[in-house]
Amino acid sequence: MNKVRTSEKSVSTSSRTMSLLSQLEKINLGSVLGEADNARYVTSKILHLVQSQEKTRKEMTSKGSTGIEVILSTLENTKDPQTILNILNILIEVISVGGGRRANILVTKGGTQILLQLLLTASKDSPPNEELMVLLHTLLAKIGPKDKKIGMKARINGALNISLNLVKQNLQNHRLILPCLQVLRVYSTSSVNAVSLGKNGVVELMFKIIGPFSKKNTSLMKVALDTLAALLKSKTNARRAVDRGYVQVLLTIYVDWHRHDSRHRYMLIRKGVLQCIKSVTNIKLGRKAFIDANGMKILYNTSQECLAVRTLDPLVNTSSLIMRKCFPKNRLPLPTIKSAFHFQLPVIPASGPVAQLYNLPPDVDDVVDESDDNDDAETESEMETENDDKDRHFKNDDIETDINKLKPRQELGRPLEELKMYEQFFPELSENFQECDLVSKEPKPYIPGTNLSGPIVVPTAGEEYSAETKPSTKGVALKESSPVLTEEYSRRPAFLELPKKDSIKESSLHQLNDQRNLSPSCQCLSQEIVKGLDRMSLQSSAKNDQYYSTACVITKERKTSLTTLACSNPCEHVSPCGSSLFEGSSVHLGKLCCTGVDSEEEDSRSSSSGEQVMLEVSDISPVHDCDLYIEMVKTTKSIPEYSEVAYPDYFGHIPPPFKEPILERLYGVQRTKISQDIERLIHQNDIIDRVVYDLDNLSCLVPEEVDVLKFNSKFESGNLRKVIQIRKNEYDLILNSDINSNHYHQWFYFEVSGMKTGIGYRFNIINCEKSNSQFNYGMQPLMYSVQEALNSRPCWTRVGTDICYYKNHFSRSSIAAGGQKGKSYYTITFTVTFQHKDDVCYFAYHYPYTYSTLKMHLQKLESMHNPQQIYFRQDVLCETLAGNSCPLVTITAMPESNYYEHICQFRNRPYVFLSARVHPGETNASWVMKGTLEYLMSNSPSAQCLRESYIFKIIPMLNPDGVINGKSIVIIMVTLVRRMYLCMVAVSKRRCGTLMSMLLLVT
């Protein structure tokens, strides 16, 4: 019964609303006598229904309803003040709830234009009706944000100064000026309106309204601050505020509210003041005024006091943004941002980038740019607009729908005679294999008309698994699947020294037979021992499936005295499968100077610090050979003429025994790091500012007694240009740009020593260029510890806490930024606590893979493969600009015999082209390629099937010079890429259309 009554009541209400709207519509048409009285009566009744029932408000704004149109029509035509007030109240009630949808309906029906016209008419009354002005501005403030053209409409109708004059004339009438300020805030979203209002004194007027702490009229204070912040986004208004000294006023107001608002009830007002400061510091004059008013110290101190209260984070974040923006821009502390190394190109085009770079006057390439950030924002927005216009006309031209176009092109772009010169890269096509000892001597029965090349069957993982025999253990399965793992090789232990420029000296092996005085454990290496490391003997130990056992013997010779230390540390977390990293080799490893040393210097050094370390390590990497690596280093040519070898590259390493987790960054880490950077300006006396490593000044020496870390990057693939000690345990690191360039900073690889345990060392790489990095999303830098390697754990591990990536205060010149002004460098910061005192550690962007490692890897593969089954050949694609060879590898299966049909099948196999390492800094490509090579050379059934089906042409390192010299992108590799492409074309022609070309770029 109650439901029936409710339904009847709603129906009656609906019919009553529609009846009133119908009457109002007739009044508008002029068909009712006593229009003014009737309109006043009907609108009052509608107002009553709207105020009391949400259903009425919904009905008036529902789809298909003409209620809003009738109301607006009445508002536009009536002259009765009370009717106007009733209608304005109706509209305010209708849009007060329901989100922005109802306000949008009012805008689409032309409500903005009607209200502005009414405002202009009402302003002509003297004095104007206060109630009418309050309602009009309240309604305009509500619908204004939904009308993108309200600023232009107000300017055209001449309504801008109406609201401004009302505020000027009624400063004490808070009820009136509050909605007027809200409308001014909406108008100010248009820069043209903001400038126009500024000329009429709106900025000065705002500073008459805002003031120090007061519990009265806080809502008016909040609206005034929001309006002022919007007005100050105009550069003209910001300059006006700076000229009148309002920056100091804003800082004073903020400090006053900060001190008195102990319960944090007025955070929005404090944030409004910060927003005004943020707007005015968008210009250079504003930043200078902020610095002169001691704004950095004021905001730093107040933000530090807010850190304890999580709800005040908006204040801290805004303060941080202001301080970062106002931090004085500095140039990098380098003599020039050009690379520390220069390579003289054989031909330098006069109009090329290299010639332009090196023809610049000194220091022109690194001028601090003081451009306003807003200029960049406007430029970027214009670029985005242009891109949007292009996107509108964009078609999916890259999505090929014609399957015929996907087939290899049969036509050649060049005459066949010109391509014959590249036949030298395909010697397998002319092999007759008459002198080869092949597995099968008898040909298979020849069937006329059959395809000699045979079907191409691409193996799958399922096929491989079904073809394998059931392994007994994981380690056995690995060894059975790869000839590299099953091949046993032994070498006689012998000392190996790097050669002098004119001769190579050899030493004899000192056998340590006296094991009686060995101490039971060795907890860490002393500083002197790790620093010397002049004699290291690496010998293999017995295999153990449960853990790696290590015996580390350190012999320290002091004239006639002999001290022996030993350590035995099990490592239970390493997988037992694999073969020996060192394979019983005994190697001299110390400074590892490629140029050698004089005999007298060597003898004196041996007598002063002749430590001998014998390390027994179990099986680790089957293709890493320490002695062979040194031999490869001797033939590697670097532009800086590196004279040292990094321990990780010499020792090799094993993969981590666990999955690497993504680091979860704690809340507020980046804000804390930025605050510490800001402290450099505020507390300048606490900054050490000592250069401890500098490639531009090789005579830079740090006294031994100084408690400071030692750095080094003068080895293959190393990249670290300069290190500055900022605080006791904090260092700024600067990377070297690509050779013949002044930018590209991403790859880093350097050595650190002289550390202490239990101390967090902060490292800041301060000249990164990308606007964001994976270091902000859980990535960590890699570290290799020599002490851990001596303890049978030669691993690169992800380390570091408090890792983040952010924009710093070092300015990038427009020349280095590709013509863009106002750009800054970025900082990678991470903190590391070392586990061993006086260790030698290496840090890298990603797992290093050097050019010498590649050469060693290829030589090991060539020496260990079965020539009866696998065709493996190394050729030189070309010589690089620095004189290093670019290897070209061919892998396929040997023909079954040297009979005609088997050789034809061999020659008609399709080619697969693989290449990697176009960008030197992306070392993951080389590790993928390493695994690919080892897989193709293995005894796996699927690998055998692939070799029998295809000929693999592999360029494992397209940019050797960039890899050797530790670069990030590319030096000049046009010749290499062009030759690789022409090789593909030549082979395609040789196949006469039957070639299936497949190119895989692992970059």
C-alpha cells in the first residue's frame, strides 16, 4: 500500500513539474495575461520543488527534457528582478549535484552567453544589485570550468572588468568578492585575459586580499591564492610581481602560516602560497628573486619540518619542485663536454656533425642555458599539436596486406659483376670437401627429380625433448647436449705475462708445497694484499656436486720472511653443472700492463709487495680461458690505448644462482636524494669537492693517507671520465661521451677500491640524458667483487639501495641537446655497502661483454668443435676504423659425403643472417648471441637439424670499436652495415630466387 502511495506521489510530482514548465513556456510566448506576476509565481514553485526533491532536478536535466531550455529562455526574456533571482537559484540548485554533466548541459544550451549578457546588463545599474551579482558570479564560477571558451566570451562581451571592479569597490564585502574571485580565476585560464587583467591592477589587488595568518575568512584567502596563482602563470604578471617585490612577500606569508598552523588545518592555504611561488619562478627574474630572498633555505627548512607528517606531502613535493627549478644551473665540471678521446677520421665531411663539433670555439659547446622552462613547454606543446595533426592523417602503411609483397625481391639493385667482389664472404659455396674426413663415405641412392636441398624442417622444443635420452642428472644432460661441455682439454700450468712493446718475458711457476702452516680460514684480504695482487695462480680443484670448495693461499714475500694465509669457504647456492673456468691454468695477474714494465721495476715491485695467491676453483664456464683472454687482449686496439685488464673479464663469471628480483623502492627515496642535493647550495661548507679521478688530467693524484675511494676505468669497455668527492662517502661520477661526440651517456663500467665495510657509499652518475630510466622501476646496477671471486663466487650481482633517476641542476647546452634549449642532465644515484674491506669491485650498467671476450669465445668454439659434423669458419668482414677485425662466422652441418648430390644439398641450403651489438652499450645482445652460438655448435638434435637445414651467417659484433672503447651508441659503422647488406644481396642472387633470407638483429 505504501509503495502505491509513493508511486502516486512521484507521478503527481512529475506531472506537477511538467505542468509548471508548460505554464512557464506559455508565459514566454506571451499568451498569458499578467506575465510578470505569473512568471514570478511559477518560478518560485519550481524553485521549491527543485530545492526539496532530487527527482525534479534529474527530470529537468534528463535526456529529451526541455526544462533547461525553458528556464534559460525565461531568463533571457524576463525583466522582472525576482523572476531572475528565482531562475538563477533554480540553475544553481540543478547543477549543485550530479557532477559536471549537468553543468555541461547548461553550457551546451547556451547558458554561458545568456549569463554574461545578463551580467553586463546588471552592471549598468547604480548601484548594482548585490544579490543578483552574487548569484550570477556563483553560477558562472560553477559552469566556467566546463566551457573552454568562457574566457573569450567574457572578453568579447566586455565582462572581464565588471568582476574586477566589483572586487575593487567591495573589498570588505566578503560575500560578494568571493564568487567574483572565483570567476576571475576561471577567466585567468586564458593568457590573454590574464595579461588584460594584470594591466588593470589585478595582481596588486590580490596582494591586498591575501595576508598573514588569520582564522577569519580562510575560504576567501584560499580562493584569492588560487586566483593569484593562475594570474602569475602569465609571464607579464609574473614580471610585475617580481618588480614590486612580491616574491619576498609570498615567502613571508608562507613562513607565517607555516609557523602558526601547528595542527595543519590550513594546508590548502599553505599550498596555495607555494603554487603562487611556483608560478612566479617560471621566469628567470622570478628564480633570481627567489634566490635573493633566501627562498632556498626557507623552503628547505620548512619542508624538512613537514616530513614527519605524511598528510603534508603535497607541501613537501611542491617545495621540492620549486627548489629544483630555482637551483642555479651549472655546467658540468669538465673542460669540455666533448669526449676525452678523439679519433682522427680518414675523411671528415666539411658539413658533417664531426666537423661542426670540432670547429666550434672552446667552451661554446657547453654554455649554460638560462632559458625559461615555459619556453620548452610551449615548444613541446606545439610539437605535440603538430604530431596530433599528423596522426589524424596517419594510415597503417606499415601493415602489409599483400602477401606477395612479403616475398624476397628477385631483382638486383646493382649489376651482378659489381657483387662478385663479395663472394669472398661465402667460401662454403665453392668448397668441394674432397680432402675432408666426412662421417659418411657412401652416397645415398639418388632419385631423379627430387629436391637436393630437402625439406626445411624447423625443430621445436617438443621434438628436441622427445629425441633426448632420459638424463640421470641435470649436470649430465647438459654435458651430453653440447660438444663444448663434453670436450675435455688440459693445459700445462705456466706463467703468462703481458708483453712489453719490444719483447715478451716469461717466468717460471712457483709451486707452493708447504701446506703445514696454513691457517684454517681467511676472513678477508688486507688492503696491501688486494692492492698488490702481483702474482696470482689459478688452479682447478676436484669437482663437487654439492658445493664449490675453495682454497685461497696468499704468500707474502718480505725479503726472507714468508707469511701464508688460507681460506676455505663453501658456496652452497651455486649450481653444480658446468666446466672449469680456469681449467687448471696458472696465470700471473697484477697490474696486467699490456705495455710491460722494465725488469728493474718489476723486481723492485716484486720485492716490495710480492703477494702470490693460489686459487682453486671448481668448474664454471667451459669457454672461458684466462690465458687465451690475455692473448686476445694483446691484439685488441683501443683508441685510449688501454693498458690494463679488468678482473671480471679475466676471471670470467658465473650466472647468479637465483632469479634476480625487482627492487622495491621505499617511499620518499627520490625526494630525500633531491633534498640532499639541495643541501649542497644551502650548506656549501660541508661539501668537499675533491677530484679523485680524471681522464682529462692524468696527473690528478689523491694522497694515500686520504680516506677516499680509488677509481679506475682504463680497461677495455670501461667508461668513467671523472669522479668528484662531494661528501665523505658520496661521489659524483661523470661518464665519457661517445668518441667524436659530445653526448650519449648511458653505458658505465668502472673499478672501485679502498672501501670499508659497514658504510653506505653513495654514487651519483650526473650526466645521463634520457628523461626516464628503468632505475626508477626496480633495476639495479651490477657489481663484481674480486674478494667474492677469490672465495669461489665470481658473480656479477645486482646491488644498491635508494636507487632513483631524476633531473639534476647541470644544464645541457643546446648544441649537445640537438638544438633544444633549457634541457638538463639526469642523475642515477645508488648507495652500496661493501661486504669486504679493501676489496676491488667493479660496477657496470649491464653484464659486460668485451670484444676480447668475443674473440676468445669464437676461438674456443673453433678449437673444440667436431669438424666431421660441423662446418665452422671464421672470416673477417672488414677492418674497423681503429684497425680491429669485424668477425664473420659461418655455421652449418658438413655434407654427408663429398659426393655430388650431398655437396649440392649443402650449397642449396637457405641462409639465415644473424647480427648483434649495433649499440655497444647494449651488452645483453652479445649474451644472447653467445648462447645462440653455443646452441648452434651443440649436439642437441634440434641444433643438428638446424645446421642441416640452413647455413648461418653470423656477425656477432657489428660495432667492435664502440664496444672496445666503452661507448653507448655508435661510432661510424656505415661501412659494416652496408657490406652486410650487400652480402645478403649477393647470396640472394646466387640462390636464383630459392633463398629464404632471414635477418635477425639482436640489438
